[in-house]
Amino acid sequence: PILVSPHSPKRLYYASQRVWRSDDRGDSWRAVSGDLTRNQDRMTLPLMGRQWSWDSPWDMSAMSSYNTITSLAESPKAEGVLYVGTDDGRLQVTEDGGKTWRRIDVGSLSGVPAAAFVNDLKADLFDAGTVYAALDDHKSGDFKPYLLKSTDRGRTWTAIKGAPGGDDYQGLWIAPEDPRRMIAATDQGAIVSVDGARTWSSWYNQP
């Protein structure tokens, strides 16, 4: 992920396994975090109940990178409040531009698998403490989507109820003119809320 800071058009953030910052439109970069992932050796992790050798007949080049940051957001209401999500089950929060980071293992959140993939994070456009997260555990064969909300900068999270299930939520959007209007994109279409995520309607292409 890469984003332009809402607080300065010259400031860019880019993420690999750590977060990088540029204050000159990308001409130079500096790290503002260490490794925020689990930093695992993928070949040592069990797959289908066992550990496989390096020469097993599965296409390593077709697989996505692992232990990487997959989502990145900065609060437009509070400069230096950054949220990070990884593909190996971690959320990270800094409130001081990267000097210190607070880790949340997604398995500590009610009902969320331990290694769930963080598809998207969205800092609220209207409240400095609110952030939304979309996760799934497709790397383990679980395609159930999880939508979460925090109102205290990631210290506690609650599940967003009432959203239709069955598809991965790939992205979240909040209408800049109305905090009650939200859209969550899925593999098949979108779901829409006009009451602050209390209820949702499906918006799908029909076959």
C-alpha cells in the first residue's frame, strides 16, 4: 500500500514489512517503523495439516508474498495517527508518527481467526478515534468476511453486525459529505449502509 498524507501533499507513506515515509514527494525515504509483521519463514508453516519440503510440487512463484503489510491508513483528523494491517494477522497503531507502535494480534478479537488477512483499513473522516477494518482468512480456506470498528484508536474492536456474508470485503469507503454513508466492496459487488453501518443493503450485479 501507498498513500498521500491528508495533512501534507508532499508526504507519502509506503509499506513493505515496515512503513516508509517521504516528505519530498518520493525523492527520499526513511523508515518510521521496524518489521511490523510476524516475520515467519513461510516454508516452515503447516499447510493442509503438515509441513512441506522446498521441492514440493506447488508453484512458489504464483503465491503472493507473505509477512507483508497489506493495508495502511492515516487519520485525516489527527496527524501522525497511522494504522497498519498485515497478511499474517496483525494490526499496528502509532499515534506519534511512527516513534512507537501498539500491536494488536487479530486472534485476540472476538471471533476473528488468528492469522486473518487484513484487506483494508479506513480511518474515519469525521472522528479522530474511529477506524474500520475488513478481514478474511482466505489463506486458510476460510472465506468468511469480518468487518470491525474501533472508536478508541484500535484499543478495542467490535464486529459490525448486519452486513451480508459470503464474500470477501476487499475495501471500505466512507462518504466525505455524510458520515452515515458507507460502502464495502466485495468479490461480487458491494454492500451499502446509509445509517452508519447499523444496517446494510446488497448492491450486486445479477447473472
